[in-house]
Amino acid sequence: MRKVRVSLLQLSTRLGKIEENYEKILKGIEYSLKENAEIIVTPELATIGYGSGDIYLDKVRENLEVLEKIKKEVKDFYLIIGYMEEDNKGFFYNSAALIYNGEIIGNYRKVQLVNYRLFDEKRYFKAGNRMPVFKTKFGKIGILICEDVWFPEPPRAMALRGAEVLFVIGASPFERKKDEIWINYLKQRVYDNILPICFCNQAGCQEGIVYMGFSMYLNAKGEIVSQGKLIEEDIVIFDLDLDEYKRIRRRDIRLREVRKEVIEDLLRACEEMENEGD
């Protein structure tokens, strides 16, 4: 049985408080390594903090400088960290970096930007449009950012590309029954793709917004194996079974029977829907 020890850093990172967030992330890494963690995960936009406001435009450089400092601390373990990325044209992305031995070996850009209620992501970020998987010494992994997992397509693309586990980083606020909503979405993606999911969410309160926390590990059966506290900061550490999904897929044909013709017709349906609005 292949296993990997994972640590979810359910932190309360603050918007624009780059140095404070940096210190908090380092402490979480230090604690996790003492517990023999091999993959460590932060929430969404952990370096710069989540929220809304033009502070994003003022702090992006500082956020990237801190990412460089954090890279140097990553030795012989994997870190999945949320940060604000800038491309060579000056566009910004809500991104996640996969770091190993001081280098970024994978990068993912959020594809489903959120623009309702307190969220204003389309004001600041350009949406990603690729759903890659990344090779590690434990196998292939997929990384999603928050609302990406509310849609079936990004996780399915990663499953078809051979992902063996999906990591979801988020900054989802708390509200009545929001924990139930997240459990339902995460379980559905497990059932869709017969893959374990690790969800690391921001916690705490800032600028009048309470973040849910409630990070968790769901195995390939859709069972919650480990779970963080509601609202409070927490570090959730567990051993993830990397072979369980293979055992389940032997008796479950859904992913095996995915048909290219059906996917192609889905794309045609999307085009037809777009054309109806013309």
C-alpha cells in the first residue's frame, strides 16, 4: 500500500499583510515537518491574503518576493501554496505553485473566477484555461482552487490525465449550511472521478468576513477521514492512501467508460448555447 503524509495548513492569512503571512506559513511548515509531512498545503492566496480591494495591485511584487523566500525553505518535501502570479504581459492570476527542493515544478491558475457578493476576482485576475497534472515521486497530482471544484469539468480533465489525488485550496467564507454545501460538492467530485480529495481552506476573521476553515481529506470512497475545525486555525495531518482508488475502479466502470464522442458532443452543446445568445 502506497501512502503519503499530508499536512493541510488551515491558516488565517490576512489581506496585504505579506510578512505576517510569510511567518505564519513558515511556522506551519516547521510544525508539519516535525510530524513527518511529505506534502504541505496552504489556503488560496496565502502569501497575499484573500479579500477584495486594490491592495492586490499594490502588493503583488511583495507577494512574489515572499514566494521566492519560501521556495528556499522547501527541501525534500512538496509545498502547494496559493499566491498572486504576474505573467510577462502584466496580467495577474489567482494561482497555486507546486514547489520541491527550492524550485517551482508546477503552476496552476484558477479557471473559475468568482464575482458575486463579496467576491470581485474578475476585477483583478485573468482566468486560467488549462487543467494540468503534475508529477511527484508519489505519483501524479491535480491542484484546483476553490470554486474550480464546484464544476465537474476541471476535476474530470485531471482525472483523465492520470491524477491520483486532487488538492483543492480555498478561501471560502462561513455562512449557514456552507459546510454542508462543501461536503456535497467534494463528495460529488470524488464519486465522479473515483479519486481522493484534500481540501485546505482559510480560517479566521478579517474585515468583517469569517472564513470557514473546515479543511478535510475525503478518501476515494467519499468518506471524510480527517477534518479541521470550523473557523479556527488548525493543522490537519493524515496519511493518504494512494492505492485505494485503483481498488475501487476495478469494480466501477464510470471513468473507464468515458467516451470521446460524448465529450465532443458536450463541446458542441456549449457552442450551441453560446450561439443562442447572439
